Amino acid sequence: MMPYHRQGAYDGFDSIKEAMEYYKRCRKNHDFILSDDGAKHYDPRCAHCGKKLSEDDAPSGYRGNRCTYIAKAKKVAVFHYTCAWETTLAQVANMIDYV
């Protein structure tokens, strides 16, 4: 089974279940995109802000979703596009050693 697309940096899936099946033997985390149809059907809550994906108040150019398969926990964290960037930047900021 292959992701529904492989054009670019992210794999894409139509459902969380499909992604978990595809990554089940992976030992490192993977980022992917949940398709618009999958996001509408499933409508999960964002792991960062707690709102549903359909409750995205970002400007139209910044809408979308990003998901992370967490291999150690065998779970998926779903984020709004802007929340995914906030989470990533916070992780980078925490890695910087301030002197």
C-alpha cells in the first residue's frame, strides 16, 4: 500500500488508519498530510491548540493540516498548518543553548 501521493516532502494519506498501517514497522517519526476529504470525514482535534481541524481561523493561504506519526507511541498527532509551525519552532527554540 502506497500513500495517495508522494509529490514533495510529505507522504499523504486519506485516513489516519491508512497512515498507521503504512508506518506500523517504522522506528522513527514521520510527518505526513491528511487529505482534505480525510480531514473533513475524520475532523480530528489539533494536538497544539485543541480545536477541530474544521475550526481553522487562519487566512486561506495558511489552511491545511500536518500530521506526525509518533513511532514510539504508535500514535498520530494532527495539527493545523500554523500550529504545526508553532510546534516546530518551539522545538527548535528549546534546542538552542542560550549562553
